[in-house]
Amino acid sequence: MAEREKVRRPKEAERPDVDEDTAALRAEADDRKLDELLDEIDQVLEENSEEFVKNYIQKGGE
Amino acid sequence: MAVHKVLGTETEYGISVRPSRDFNPALASAQLVNSYPGRRVRVQWSYEEESPGRDARGFGHEGYGVADPEGALVNAVLSNGARLYVDHAHPEYSGPECFDALEGALYDKAGEMIMFRAAAATTELLQTGQRMSLYKNNSDGKGNSYGAHENYLLSRETPFGDVIRFATTFFVTRQIFTGAGKVGAENGRPETGFQITQRADFFEEEVGLETTLKRPIVNTRDEPHGDPSKYRRLHVIIGDANLSEVQIFLKLGATALFLAALEDGALPDPLDLADPVEACWRASHDLTLRRPLELDGGGTATALELQWRYHDWLKKYVEGELADDEVAVRVIDTWEGILSDLETDPRRIADRLDWAAKLRLLEGYIERDGLSWADPKLKALDIQYHDVDPGRSLYRHLTARGQIRRLFTDDEIQRAETFPPERTRAYFRGTCVSRFPGSLVAANWDSLVFDTGESHLKRVPMMEPLRGDRLRVGALLDSVDDAAGLIAALGGH
């Protein structure tokens, strides 16, 4: 049983460290992409969230 | 020796008509099936061949018959080999038998577009201002769950006890890459803002026959839909409906490899969990992916660590047994990439896994609009992620901006709406729907029944899932003009 306790994480050592500046730049670019996406989604979102969620009832299945 | 893992998906969709004061989901689902404008035949589904009450552990259940005999009237077989029908109060797309996980993912995606076209056609028939919407999700957020099942062909020789013993931990821990994400908790599970899966809260037993209450992690339904002396067909009910193509591919591919390795005795350890039912929701509620689960016999491991174990065993298995199988190799690579990124930072996986993509979106709204997890807007976003209407689907907005990776083009998916897989018996079924729609009167996964104008109906059994493929019957189908010619060519009278 002891063997099971030592579940390893084989990939950790193999991965190179991500350069911090690169990571920051990537995060910034992703934030910008996300902002644009949210603006786009605002246009198609169901108008009355509360009503929409309240009426979404699915009984029976499988 | 493992049998080839013929596989498929069976997905129930959430359905709504709005605005409507007297919405009846069963009626709406029937209307949807009947409105589907693609190539299909409305048939009698041969229920006498089905046995949902048969238990793989070896006992039968009395009175476990057809829950909704009227549903037999609302049943279509499609030219892609799939079944489109009403299951209780939901429309269901049961995809055709597929040869591998890549094909399985493609036909699962085709199901979404089939549902979209059917819903659009139904909306045309509704009162002005009303719209039918369908959602490829698994929960209404109010304690009602509906299924996204998978099925895999197994050898009858595989002891079902081994499946139970080995698959339980695999099913619980694979949730980290099968989840579609959900706002909140249900079914009495502890409160949480967001969790990895739609379904985990609903699993209450380790093993069982049920699918609608006290859902089990390993479902024992024994319907081989083929020669019962040779095959089993594992019915997997612990999974979410996915939108991400990569995710559907990995879910089907990793599970198929796992089951093949199990049949070949290539899994060294069942990795038993101390309490699989508790581990099921705990793994789903853990967005850090770092909380340990207790192992039977002592010690702990995270779901991610256990998945690494399975990955490593199956990588070896593929290298030894399936080195020439490109799809199997691709499954292993995809799996490794996803586990690595889950380990580093789950946000890196937002381009491949629904739950992570949804979480990124929801956290974006929380930050921008200062929302709390209880805000109905987040629940609305959660539901709308799964809308099958490409204009409304938030998943589609992400793919359109290149923020979720794809495996297929829209053209490939569109083709799969009409044409069947070519390497399984779905080819024979689907082609018969296209070629002889007027003569096909009944169908099931393992047979077709034709009316050729004679005194007796002609039944064509299809007990081998890998026969009836294009290689074996393509030329024969091309050579006949009608169903009577087909029956004659097959040697029937």
C-alpha cells in the first residue's frame, strides 16, 4: 500500500520555468481579449437574467 | 485480448420555449423530433430488443420495461446512423456507433447542429414571438439533472466485477477533464461558487442500475446491442455533455484506452478510493486541483495525481500494443498536455476544457461588473454557454474568436449530420435511411425492419457492430435499387 501514497508528479521537473515578463505580457494580452469578448457577449445575453434563470426548469430525464 | 472499442454518445438536451405559460417539455420534445428537416425516417423503435432492466451483475429486474411507451411514436433514425427521439421530457440524440474517439467527437458535435436545426424548424411553427431553445448541458441548477451518457463495446469475457473495481476511481478522477463547469452546488452538496462538473453532485452510489435517482458511479445496465454471447457494452453515466471538441475527444479516447487496457490486464492497480461517492463531489468542488482524496488502505492522492498514474500506464500500453494507432497516440499526447497545464495553472486550460473556459468568462464578469457568485447573471451565462444556437452560444463566441481550440471544421461537422461513419454498422443503417426511407418501418441498434411490399416484414439483424461497414456492404448497397433488391442480395426471402 505504501507505494500508492507516493503518487508522483512526473511532469513538474521537465517543464521549463516560464519567464516572468513573458507571463505578465501574456496575461495582459489575455485580459484585453477577454474584455473584448465580454463586450461582444453583452449584446447576445438573455435580457432578463433573473427571469431567464427562474424559468429554466428541466424535470425528468435519463 | 480487448475487443475494438466501438463507442458512442447519448445526450439529452435541456429544452425551453419562451415566452410560454403552459410549456410542456414532452410535447415540445416530440414537436422538435418531428420537425427535424434533415434526412431521416420516423420509425417504430423495436423496443422488444432492448433490455434497460438487465443488470450486468447477472440479475434482471421485473417491471423495468419501457418507461414511456408513447415515446416509441416519436422516434427517428437519421441518415448519419443516429437516433433522435424523446426520452421522458427531453429530446435525445444517440449518436451512431463510431470507430474511434475522433469520430465519436465529430458525431457528438453533429448532434448539436441537428438539435439546432430541429429547434429552428420548430420555432417556425410556434406562435409569433415564441422561440424554442436547446441547451447541451446537464442541470437546471435547481436539482434536476439529465444525462450525457457514453457507451463502449467490451468483451463478454471481461468480468464485470473487474470493471467495477478498476473503473470507479478512473471515472471519479477523470472529472477534472470531463467537466463542463457549473455555478453553485445542488442535491444537498456543500455550497460552492463554481465547480468543475455539472453532474458530480448527483452521484450517490458506487454501483447500480439506476440512471434517474441515486445515480451510481458505475452503471450496470447490460444492453450489448450486439451478440450477447460475445459482447458487453459499458454504459457510462458519470460525465458531462461537452462543447469543446478537444474535451469530447479526450473523454472518449482516454476512457476507451482505459477499458482496452483493463481487458488486456494492463492496469497494475485499481487505486481504490476510501469513499468514491464523497470523492466524486469533492473532486468537482476543488478548483485548486490540489486537495487530497483519501485512498482505501491509507494515504491520499489528488485527482490530478491519480490521472497522471492512469496516463502513464496507458502511455506504456499504447507504446506496446497500439503504437501504430494514430488516434490512440494523439489521445495520450492531448491527455499529457492537459494534465500538465492543469498542474501548472488551470487558467492555461481555458482553450481546451469547457469548465475552465466558462470560469474565465465568469470571473471576467465578476471583475468587470463587481458581481458575486450568487448573481443570477452568472447563472444565466452558465446556461447560455450551452445554447446550441450558434448566434447565442457563448461557447461559439469563444471559438469564433479563436479562444477555444477546435478539431473539426464546420464543413466536417455538417457532413457528419448527413453521412454515417463508414467503419461500423452505422454505415448500413444510415445508408438505408438515405436510400430506402419509404421501406424502413422499424429499427434498433442491432436490426432494421423493412416493408418490401410482401406479406411479411423483413428483418435484417446486425449483431456485429463492426460489420455493415462500407468495406463490407458499400458495393452491395450501391448495386441494388430498392429494399426488395437489398433483401434479395442479402440472401433473404
